[in-house]
Amino acid sequence: MNSPNPNLKPEKPYSDTLGIVVQPFRAWSSTLDFYDVKISNQIVAGTANIDTAVRSSPVSSFCSNGAGGTVPCLEPVGAILYIPVFYVNANSTEVRGLELTSKYDLNLGPWGTVTTEIDWSHTMSYLYEVAGVTYQLAGTHGPAVIGGNTGNPKDRVQGIVAYNHGELDVRATVNWISAFDLTDPSGSNGIPVLNCATAVQTGGYYEAFFNSGQPTNPSYCKVGQFITTDLTAAYKFEKHWTVHGAIDNAFNRPPAGPEYLRWR
């Protein structure tokens, strides 16, 4: 059970950004940004300590009489109701990366407009400090407790092609995500996952499964790069009525290669 801590300090964010904007002509613009974001004194749940457990009153039970029988007796302590876990200032995170966005609008006159856009995000470094030890997590599964347990790939690219004509808007979005390892050396789920064998054996929030029970190729301890295509369309009939539809991962594409990951 999470409990408040009156001694908590506020988290401290620091950020530096450097950007360039290029617009050769009105219809086309591009931006490139470098960022360095650090958060110190991160607030996380502390470690549970059974010595601080809140228990119920001792209850009557049956105990051995030493001769193979049982007699009524009073348990020395009651059952654990809950263990308070206090929030503490423990970790720090520093992320460096690049963001590139390029957009082009093609005017078709009475036939509407076509807009193309591409966004690229590259994580150069993801430093996660726990108990004075710093871990490099870019391109790994960690930190598993952040981001919905979806991994930390180094590169993500999104391309959009949209057609707009009056009240009609149709667009296709292509998402590309780079491969990443199943390792989490920080142990953010409680168990450090340092190599392929550990990833298979630990389980927990995630675990690689194989027919033989053990990996035969190191690539099996990696989620492969994958591409998904999302389609959307919308038509606005009047001020208060809009009909829209969407298809996510229209081509039902799984991660590339022989790598597999089964989420629990």
C-alpha cells in the first residue's frame, strides 16, 4: 500500500534544446531539434519492509501438542493487513535525442490539397540512475515501469499522407519502430535482466517463449523492427455531424524477423 511521505522533495527538471527551422518556400518547412532533458529527485515507491506491516489482532487457531494432536491456541501475531510503502526521492533520468519534422503542402486548386509529413525521433542516450548506479537503457526493454512496458527503441519514424477536399479528410499514417533488446539492466521491474538467458528465465511482466524452452539464436531475445499502417477517413456533413472511420495496422503486420515477444 503506497503511503505519503512528508519528507519528499519536489522533482527537479532541467532541459536544453537547440533547434533549426528551414523553410525554402511557403509550402515546405522542416525543423531539427536537439534536446537534453534531465529529471532529478524522481519520486518512486520505496521498498516494502515487513517490520512496518500493519496486522490484525491475534486469532485463535490450532497448534500441535507435540504428541501428534492439536490443541486450541492463540497465534502470536495477527495476519498482515497491509505493508505501507512510502514514496521516496530515489532515481534520476537524463534523455538526449534528436527530433526531425518535415512537412509539404501540395495545393491542387479546386481538387483540394495533399499534405505529406515525416517525423523522425532518435534517442541518443537514456541514462537511468538507481541507488547511485547509472544504466544506459536506449535500445533496451527498460525501464519497464515507464511507458506502459512497451520498450525503449532508439528510433521511431512516422510518415503521413493526407488528402483534404472541402469536408472530406482522408489520411494514411505509416509507423516504423526500430528493434530493441529484451534486457533491462536497471531491474526496474525488480529483477535485473542482463542478458538473453535472464530474459527467458525471469518472466514477470514479460517473457520470451520458445518451443524448446531455451533460445537457440540471440536474435530471439530481441523485438524486431516493425511497420504498421493506419488508415482514417472523416466527412463533415454539417456543423454538428461528422462521420469518421479508422483501421489500425491495416495490413496486420507483426514484428519483423524471427523475434517474438508475448506480453503477460
